[in-house]
Amino acid sequence: MEKVYIIGHRNPDFDSVCSAYAYAKLKNKIDPLKQYIPVRCGHLPESMKKVFAGMGIEPPKYIRDIFPKVRDIYLTSGVKIDADAPLNSVATSYKATNPSVIPVFEGNRFFGLLSVDDITRWAMEELLKNGKINEIPKVRDIMSPEEEPVTASELFEEAKRKLSSSKKRGLAVMEDNSFVGFVTRRCFLKAPKNNVILVDHNEAKQGVKGLETANIVEILDHHRLDSVKTELPIFIDAEPVGSTCTIVYRKYIQEGITPDTDTAKMLLTGMISDTLILRSPTTTQLDINSANELAALIGVELTEFGLKMFSCMEGLKNRIPREAVESDFKTYREKNLKIGIGQCECTTLEDLDDYRSEYLEALDDIRKRQDLDWAVLMITDVLREHSVLFVTDFEAGNHLPYSKLSDRVYDMPGVMSRKKQLLPEILHAITV
């Protein structure tokens, strides 16, 4: 069955993870001819793990990249030859399938690959010595030494390089130290492309590693368009709403399908998180209606559900500063400048002095490591609708419309949205 991976952006947040989970559930219902698999391309912070555990839901699995791998191309064989079997026992198999290699076993343990070259070499040597074949050997007696196998998780290009530099017709494929199949030169004639649906982003730089090798078939997003290139026309649903989960939920409605309880919880979690309990200025009436419908479906009070979710968040002083800053950090290129903007949510700003210096230091370190011109971090108190802004040294900081609390720290009352409130001010500041 053809696989399609549904995946959000790097440094996953609730909206990207929950929308991937819910959209995969829907697609598997309406398109049973394919297998839709929700995945994530970043590790989850402890607070997110705690929320999912509290709901009793397993989040999408982590994948490092979407590059084609050996597992996408390796072959299996229904033929099982014993190393001590006489060579003529493989004759029937060769006549039926004409394979270039056949797996050989000692009992249930993989022994090696018998190749047509092994058989040809033995036959030619016998003919040169005796002019005829006098005796049929055991399979193991004519096999050349086995070369190092490849693993199922190995990159396509790396495995191709290994086989190209080998004199063998094929290499064994191992997974968890067990033989699962083999690859031959024919397997590498054309690199496969993994099918991908992008949710909660549409920019290659925010996507999973190896996205350029994949076949993008759909995009669902609520951000500005700076879309990746595709070979063929694809379906794109990009709407100015507060959450990608809202888009996914409306697709359930369009299909006349009611999400199950776990899926409804995931959708509501994504909506509540991205709209900051429907308080963010990015929130639309569609978000509000959708969230209330889901809350009624689950049987929860919406605000109480949101506060319980945010209560699972660790205080910033208890987190590793670099990890916290990078957990929701996006880069933008404007006016030949490379700018990084992060956002962290919390339930109080009263402990700001406890971690201010460590976070400013981490922010500057990230700016240097990512070769940014300017890096900023918005820390948002979701309960009181108030933010502060940490910045690295940059001339444009003098043009921000916020009052200074201290060096490189600004007060932002009423500001909650990076996309709708902060980003426009950042872009204005660099053009003044």
C-alpha cells in the first residue's frame, strides 16, 4: 500500500503535531487505498509529552528526515536455501525467477547471499580443470565471502555508493541485527520519492530534512505563503485562521465525519494552543465556533480545558534556555537580513528576573550559531495577555514601539501573536 507521510514543521508545536495526527485519521477514512502516517520531525518538550500522556494519546512518531532509505527499495525472497543443501537444489528457483542473488541460511540464521557469479565461477573452474562437472557441491562451498551488509535505515545514496564500489551483485539488508532482505544494482536505478503532506507550514526551510527529495502532494497551512516548489499541481488549503487544526476540523465537517474522542481532543488542543485559549488576535470566528463544537463533543468546558493544558507547561526558569528558545523559533529573510523570532508561553512573568540573563545569553548564542543578523524572543503570559521581548544587539531594536524594561528587554502589554503583532513591527523596524 502506498504510504503518505503527514508532517508539520521543525521544532513541533501542538498545532503541527495535532493537525498531522487528526488529518491522517481523516485521510485514512476517506482514502483507504493509501496509508497515511502522521509523523513529526522534531523532539517534543516535556510539557507537550505531559499533555499527551494526560490525554492517554500517543503522539506521532519522530523521523529524522524524509530522504529515501534502503527500506524503501530492498527486496525479499520467498526462496530459503540451506547452506548445506546441494547446489542443484537452487536450479528450480533460478529457472522460475532468474534471481541475481538468493538468501542462504544455516537453520534460521542468515548465512549469506548466493549470487549467479558464485555459480558461474564454480562452473567455469570445474570445466577448466576437468572438462566437465563431476560432483555437485554444497551451496556453502562455492559462496564467496560475504561483504558488510547495509541497514534498512541507511540512506539510499550511501547504500548505492557501497554497492557500486563492491564486486558483489547484491548486499544483505539488516534491521535490528536481523536479516530482512537484500538490495541489488537494479534497486538503485532510480531513487524513490516519499509522498508528503505538509501541515502548519509551507516553507522548505521550516520542513523536515530531505524535503527536496520528496513528492509533496498537499499543503494545509495558516501562515503566509512562501511555498516549496512541486513538480505537479497539488491541493493547497491555506486559510487566515488561528490554527491549522481548525482547517482540519472543517474538513471533517465537509466529509460528514465526526472525529472520534481522541482526535477531537487533539484538534481542540491544537486550536487552544495556537490561539492561546482563543485570546490571540489571530483567532477568527471560525476558530471560536470550531473550538466550541469540539469542546461540546468531548464534554469539557473550553477555558478549563485550555488552562489545564497550559498548567502542564514548565516555568522558563526550570527549562534549559537554549532548548526553550529553539522550541518554537522561526527564521525570516527580509531586506537581505536573516532574522530569528522565537516565542515561549508561560503562565506568569513575575519570575522574569530569575532567568533573564541566561535566556539573553542563549539567544545571542543561537544568533551566532545560526548566522543571524538579529534574534528576538517573545515570552507570553497566556493568562494575562502580556508579553516581554528579549533581543540581541542590533540597530533596528531602537525602532521598536515598545518601552524598555532593561537592556535588551522590552515590555509588550496586550501583545500575544508573533505572526500578527510582533512580525509586522520587526519588519517595520528594519526598514526605518
